[in-house]
Amino acid sequence: MPWGFRKILQYIHKRYTASAKVPIYITESGFAIDGEDQFPLEQQIQDEQRQHYYAGYLRAMFEAIRDDGIDVGGYMAWSLLE
């Protein structure tokens, strides 16, 4: 859940990074769907579930940066390629 991602960013910031003045790096973010390689080509190309996932999580991260003053130094998404 994107709101939970923001909450964990707030917790990490408060507990570890704020006093040390170091940024947070998100090194893996994404999800897999069992059997997605068996989906029809149109569904694989459209990939709406993943679009919604990234839109929500990136929005939550942006709000944490903008509204909570959390320093996020980088965000690495799972590769879309195998």
C-alpha cells in the first residue's frame, strides 16, 4: 500500500537518517504476477496493474519528500526486462 510506503519512509527518516543527515535510497521496488508471461500480448503491453503500482508508490514518495522533508537520494525500480 502506498500510504504504508510513506509511513516506512517517515519511520526510517525519524529513526535513522534525519539526525545523520543522510539520504534514503530505495534499491528495489516492484512486484511480480504469477503467470504474467502467459497473459495475452495486449494485457502484457498495457500492464495496468504495474502502472497503478508505480503511480501510487511514486506519489507517496513524492509526498514524503515534499511534505515531510525526507531526503530520498534515489529510487530503483525492478527492471521490466528479463
